[in-house]
Amino acid sequence: MTPGKRAAADVIWTPDDSFYDQHYEDCDYEGRRYYANGADGYVTVMESPEKRNVLDILANGPVLYVSMTYDKGMSGKWGLVQYVLNDEGQPAEDYSWDEGATVGWIKMEELLSVYDGYSFAEEHRAEIQETDEGAAPKVVMPDTGTIYLWEYPGSEISYGTLESMESEISIDQTYQDPGGDIWGHSGYYFGYRNFWINLSDPGEANPELKPQEKPKLIPPADRKTLESLPKTGRSGLGLPLTVAGLIVLTIVLTALVIRFMAVKKRAEEKTADGGRKES
């Protein structure tokens, strides 16, 4: 509760996932979108970070929403995703709890973040100014009667609009764009989180965009390659089940051989002792 700092809480949507329900205290909120970008041209969607059950294999390229991350144990960091397949067979973001959606975990090393508000804050860290209660600029309802909320200054993604102001919008950061407009960032306002408002022109519906180049992704694997992949043992958490089974079988057979040799040796020793006594 630092003076001059503000915080707010809200309900966070998460997929209906049994592993998350059991380990929610070890999970962190992510709330970011990522490109599928596996090193071999695809990403593997697993039932959980601790199971090798493969739910799906997706070629590189589609965008997936990661709601939560899990980073415990020896397997690295994992992201929780939920999606449905569209008419073209490509994953599309899904935020329902209806049956039919795929809910699973992907290694974060197989994902590449989409440019978003966090990326903007990192890129313009030196230009973004922190504010406090006394010096924070005010948001004024424009003559148009609509305030536009944006993912970041110059973004094409609108978080929504406000037709009225139930209370003052708290601004905790400001940024001046190349055109001279002043933007304000707010962490929370009646369900909206981490958005920017063009304070110089809050009613501007089509701000001048800063084109963001799509990152260079690893080329996607073709359909034939994807169809040839096994549905187990692709997570890197352990050996494929067939190999693991052979190892277990080898251990069992070795134990039986050792036991047989030990029993045989004891029998030979008893026979030798009996012969000495009779002589």
C-alpha cells in the first residue's frame, strides 16, 4: 500500500483444466498472446506438464492465448492454452467452458510473444513517465461522447469504449507519441485492464498506427510430417512408452536371472557341504 500507487482486482478468466485446479497456487497469470513457434516446425499440446499424453500437434504460425504459466519441477516453463479449430483446421482463440475446445499445456520455449502492451512498455521504457495522484492528468469526456481504450498507443486493437464515466479514471503513466499527442495508461477501470487513452483526443477512433512487423517464425512443418508424428512421448519429459517398456522388461528379466543364479549357487553349496559330511 505505497502512497501514490493504485491497485485493483478483477475476476480473471481461466480454462477449465484439472491440472490448473490442482496446482493453481503454483501458477502465474500470463494473459498474453503467442505465436506457435516450435524448433521443429510444430508445437505439442500436452494434457499437463507432468503427463506425456499428447492432445494435439500444431504447425507453427497460429496465435494462442496463454492464460496461465507453470514453472515447477524439471520440465521448464509451461503455458496453459485453450482453442477450437476453425473451418480451415486452424486453432482459434476460445474463451468459453463449452465442450469441444482443446485445453492443454505447451512449453513456453515453443512460443514467441505477439507485440502487445507489455512489448510497448519495454520498447518505450525511457519515454514513459510515471505519475502520482497529485500530478496525474485527467480524462475528459469528448464532445463525441465516446472514449476509446487501446492496447497501447498506436495499436490497432481496441479494448472497448466508454460512453460515460462512473468515476475518475486513474492514470499511472503517460507517453507522448511522435505526433505530439499525450497518452495515459490505466491499470484498471470497471473491468478494463491495462489500457491506454489518447488524452489529447480521447474520441479518436482511428489513431495513426505504428506498423508492427510480424516476427520471423520458424517455417511450419507440412501436413505429412505432422501426421507421421507419434501421439506419445513428444514432450521431452521422458522416453517414449515403448522404450520405457523395454527398459522395465530388461530390469525384470535381469532381476529374475540374478535370483535364479543365487538359488542355483545356494543349491550347489548345500550339495558340496553334504558330500564333505559323508566323507
